[in-house]
Amino acid sequence: MTLRTLTVLQLADGMTAPQIGSLLELTPQSIRKIAHRYSGGLPRALYDRQRPGASELLDGVEKQRIVAMVCSPPPDGRVRWTVRLVTEQAVKRKLVLRVGRETIRVLLQSHDLKPWRETNVVRSRTQ
């Protein structure tokens, strides 16, 4: 059983927040928050509502342009693409207004691209 479940059961038995806190090692404030949720029904007390999460930073067209750039030869003076170089060039070539290295890394990983290798072969996902 989760702490929330145990808290709700203890509240239903008529225990106070300080009493439950001493049993479950929760603060009275946490117990009161759970009790407040319980007033909205049992499912609301036991489970969090689904959160929307962050929106994607790049749309489909921007992703395609970055992937196409990575599949092309690297800039003069560079042997291969790096995540940092892709990030810099995407902004410099005005493919995106701003983008972080982690966003680029995840994008390349989702397309199974490894530009830091000397040979970069793009294959379709259906094989």
C-alpha cells in the first residue's frame, strides 16, 4: 500500500493529522493535503492527475531540416558533425531561432544518426 492509501484509511478511521504523521512519518501538512484531495473523491486522493508536460521545441519541418543538414557534409574545416556543431549551425543557418544541445542529441538519437562517426549512413526504419 502507498502512503496515500494508508493516510486515507487512517483519516477514514477518524485519526488526526499529527497522529497519522507519527505513524507514517509524514508531516501534518502533507496529510492535510491528502485529506483535501479526498474531499474530491477517492480516486483523486490516491492518484495524481495527468500533467500536460512540456510542448515540443521543434516542429516537424525544423526537425527535417536539421536531419537533412546532418546528412550533408560538415562545414569546411570540420571532419564530422558533433552535437555542438549541429546546434551552432542550426541557429547560424536560421533553421531554428534557438535550440539546445540536448534537444539536438535526442533528435539525432530518435533518427538513429551518429554524426560523430566517420561514416554516417541513413537507413529507413522498415527493413
